[in-house]
Amino acid sequence: MSEVVAMAGQAYMRQLRAHPLRTKAITSGVLAGCSDAVAQKISGVSKLQRRRLLLIMLYGFAYAGPFGHFLHKLMDMFFKGKKGKETTAKKVLVEQLTASPWNNMMFMMYYGLVVEGRPFSQVKNKLKKDYSSVQLTAWKFWPIVSWINYEYMPLQLRVLFHSFVASCWAVFLNLKAARSIASGKKA
């Protein structure tokens, strides 16, 4: 079994070296789809909503993976040759003040407009209502992930690490939402 895992890891690394953007996009899409499938099951759906799953995969493939690829390349260029805890802290700060708010807004808009098919006015109202709490919650969790990513992950694995944690985070958020809905029904 460990040989199979090692061979799969080596094959993944070969693809990552040969086609970094494509590999990160596919990986991000697959992980987004897996987390959505788990999230749907946790929320209690009897039949998987394939359209939603494919649209979430598309988001990971077309946006999240490529965005992460170029973000980390840009951060590496911007902080070229600089190392140490202070540089890591600066990278985390830059990411949390730029990419994090942008990504949360993009996801909320994509989910509302594309996945749920809501009109822009409804999505805009939802953003006004929920965006600040979403961002504040993100700032409680993601700086730790970013610190680990910049401090310990090699550049080529940062998008994979981020996508993996994001898929776990999405499952956690769905589990939390399912529990709050269930407790609201009991009240």
C-alpha cells in the first residue's frame, strides 16, 4: 500500500513540475468537489446535487487553483530572497489584507449568482448582510494556515496545502450550518 502511495506522490510531483498551473487547477477542482460532496451528505441530502457539485468543482478549477498559483508566484517574487519569521509574518499580513477579502467576496458572489442562480440584487444584499462576519471568521482561522503554508510548504505545494485545508474548512462550515439549522428546528 505504501508503495502505491509513494508512486502516486511521485506521479503527482512529475505532473506538478511539468504542468504546474494545470495540475494545481485540477487538484483544486477535485478537492472542492470532494468537500462539496461531503458537505452535501452532512447537510442531509438524500441525493447528491450534481449540478452544484460540478459548479463548485468549476470554481476550484477555473478560479481557486489558478488564483493560488499566481498569488504564490507573485508573493515569492515580491519577497524574493527574504527569509525568516518576519518575512513570513509580512506574507501572511499581505495575503490576509488582499487575497483573503477578495477570495471571500468572489466565492460568495459565485455561489449566489452561479450555483444558486440568484439575481444580483439578492446576492448584493447577502454580501451586505454576511460578508463582514464571513471575513472576520476567516481572519480567525486562515492566518494560521497561511503561516504554516509560507513557513513550511515549498512553493510548488502551497496551492495543494491551501486547497486541502479549504476543503476541510468547507466541510466544517457545512457541518456547523447543518447543526444550527437542526437546533433551530427543535426550538
